[in-house]
Amino acid sequence: MQKNWQVGIAAFILMLSAVFGVGATQLPADTGYAGIGSAFMPAVVALFLLLVGALLMWQACTGGFRNFTDGVVDLVADHRGALWVTAGILVSAALMTKLGFVVAATTLFVCVARGFGSKTWLRDAITGAVLVLPVFWLFTLVLDVNLPHLFNDWF
């Protein structure tokens, strides 16, 4: 084995696969209107993680990860960016039932854009709203999925 941390990463991915796999077995087998049950996607994710984890483990045990430079490990983490993304997720979750899907998702978009370095929050808010509104209408009007109302109880 070349590097213990590579084996650790592969083992972690395999562990995630097991968690998703066990979780998928715990979900009800009832199928919805689409003909597949709620366990289908977690099972697909578990199988994908199993494949990726097995391939990573094979690479780690046979000379190390391919096409990987050790210089990547020396990069400094962007803690402020991670905090912006985390804050966006938490704030959007809090706003979802209070102000609706569009406001919450637009806020998330602005926070994630800020986390990736954007400083033009107004442009980001407009872009986020332009992306979120068609998604909202697609889910509520076309697919008949109940999302929290547009702006609290409007629409």
C-alpha cells in the first residue's frame, strides 16, 4: 500500500455505500405513481458508491490513486467559502416554510455564489430567481408536486 490516507478514503466511500444500502432496505417498498419505490435512488447511490469505493481501494492497493498529484493535498482550505455554503443551506431550510421555496432557493443560490467568490449579490439574486422560478412552476404546475408556496401564501 502506497499511502494509508488513500486506503482510508476508499474505506470511507465503501462505508458510505453500506450506510446507503442499509438505509435503502429500511425504506418502504411501496411504489408511487412513477412505478418505483422510495428505496430505488438510495439503492442506486449505494451501488455507485460501492463501485467507486472498490475502484479507489484497488488503486490505493496497487500503487496509489492514478492521475493524482500530491501537490493537491497542500492546498489551503477556503473556510469562508464553506461557511457561506453552510449558512446558505441552513438559512434556506429556515426560510422554506416561512417565505416559500423561491425565496429560500434564491437565498441559497446567493450564499453559494458568495462562497465561490462572487461579490455581486444583486446579480446573483436575480440569476437565482430566474433559475428557481421555472423549477418551481415545473414542479407545482406540471408535475403537481407540492412545494412551499411562492412567497408564503401568494400563488
